[in-house]
Amino acid sequence: MKNSPPTNDTFLKACRGEPVAFTPVWLMRQAGRYMPEYRAIREHKPILDMMKNPELAAEVTLQPVNAFDVDAAIIFADILTLLEAMGLDLEFIPGRGPVFHNPIRSQSDVNALKSSNASRDLAFTLEAIRISRDKLQNRIPLIGFSGAPFTLACYAVAGGGSKDFDDVRAWMFSNPTLWAELMDRLTDGVIDYLQAQIDAGAQAFQLFDSWAGCLSVRDYARFAAPWTRKFFAETQGRVPSIHFSANGGHLLEQIADMPVDVIGLDWRVDPANVMQRIGTDRVYQGNLDPARLLASDSATLEGAQEVLDAFAPAKGHIFNLGHGVVKTTPPERVNKLINEVHRLSARM
């Protein structure tokens, strides 16, 4: 059963650019704070405890699957647990977010990073994948994910989040050799982690390069792209791969040159312009503005039609938001969106 195609394999077919009867849809952060079922658990459990409890992580993974007709599930986890596994002291502080109490600032800090062994250090996520696959009973595929090396480096050096990571880029420019060593170590960790997720049962994966957009085209080519390319080369061919970067529209030519199956787009870019630049013979994912779901049913459903029309010339399209579901989104509107995407695309 683990290696047989899901009953609804529309998402996987779309990833491969194969013909589909309708446009598949899943949503970034589809398991999360906008769902009352999630909030009920979160009231009593810190977020790291939820992620590190495989049964609970699997339960959260399946909450949107049970509520909506999504065409793929995505495992409930966080990109930062990999950095914790490599030796950084992670804490989620209410009102502040993730904080690393021992950020990377020197050669000795880089030297102190552990080589991650996901099967040992991130076993909770791998077990959550196995449990989720069992509970899904191969109805739809399960997506695994990781942060990209550059985005992980941003958090590791900054010691937490930032609006623009100016200080990280300054450190990067000042320490290019040490930066490369850090990126080498992080890339090895990401490769090991996602290979382990695939071994555990993930049927596709998404690489989140959430902060690559803060780099110029030239600096992305030097300080990020070589390691992202290495990652995709090492994982190529096992399961379908997706790349997503928020604010990364100016980097798409470089991303398209990597061995990645699906190019995720945020809501800021025009699909027609993207296809002029890198072609229609690609599979794209995206890119409805998440704020439409906060506005009204009509704004949401009109946006769905616009997105479907915009991607019609592409070889393949997976419907998604241009970023994650906002926590104040009404769940009933998510349901209406998913049903409308299926209805409209089946007609098209």
C-alpha cells in the first residue's frame, strides 16, 4: 500500500505534468490556527510538544483532510526543528515567535553544529508521517517538507525571525567563506531530512525558501542557489518536488534552472509574466492572495477563477494560495474555495 498510487492521485499526476480531470488543490498552512479543532488542542499544548508527539502531529495533519476535499495532506511540522537537531537551542516564545539561544556568529559556532541524523534526531516527524499515511489509507498523497538551506541559515544566524534579515546578509557579506561552510552543513542536513521523510512515506515534498527573496539576483546566485541546486540534484527522481519562495519572483529564472518538478509562486507575481519568462512547459503551483479569503465569498471565488484562467496555458497547475492560510480565515470559506476550484476546473 505504501508504494501504490493513492485513490485520488490527481495531485501527483499534476506534479508530473500529466493530464488530470480537474485542478488539484491543497493549501499552505492548511493544518493550523484558523481551524477550531487545531485551536482546541493548542490551548493545552505548546507547539513544540504538538510537533514532537507523533500521534498528535498526525491528528493535526488530518484535521483539514477530514474537514475539506483537499487533494493532498501536508505533514504538521516546522522547518526549525532541523536546526534544533543540529544543536541550536530552540524555544517558541509567546508573542515573539521562535528564538535560538545560541545563534551562529563565529567559526566555533559553525564547528559546533552536529551532523543531523533525521532517523534519530527527528524521529517524531518521521513517525508522524508513518501514522498519517496509515490513517490516510492512501486516499490522497502526503507531502513532506523542509526549509531551504538559505532560509535555515537566516534563522540560525539571526537567532530568530526578522522582517528583512539585514544583519544576516551583512554577516554573509563579511564572512563569505564561513557562510559557505554553514550552507554546506545545512544542505547536508536538509538532504538527510527529506530523504528520511521519503523513506517514511512522504509521496512528494516542498522546499520552503521563505526568505530567499531578500537577496538580489546576483547575491542569490552566489550565496544561495548553489546549495539549493545541490539539494534538488541529490533528491531528484524519488518523489515529485516543489520549490516555494515568498517574494522570490525576481529569482524564478534561476529556480527554473534547477531540477525541480513544480515551481510555487506567491500572490505578488503575474502568472502570464512568469510564463513569458520561463515558459508554459512547466508545472506551477499557486497563487491566490490569502487576503481574499479574509474579504468575502465573492472575492475568494472570483479570485479562484482568475487564478485558474491565468494558469490555463501551463503544462500543469496545482491550485494553492500565494502563501499560508491566515489564522483569521473562516474555515467555511476555505471549504467553498476548494469546492469551487474543483467545480470550475472540471468544467474547463
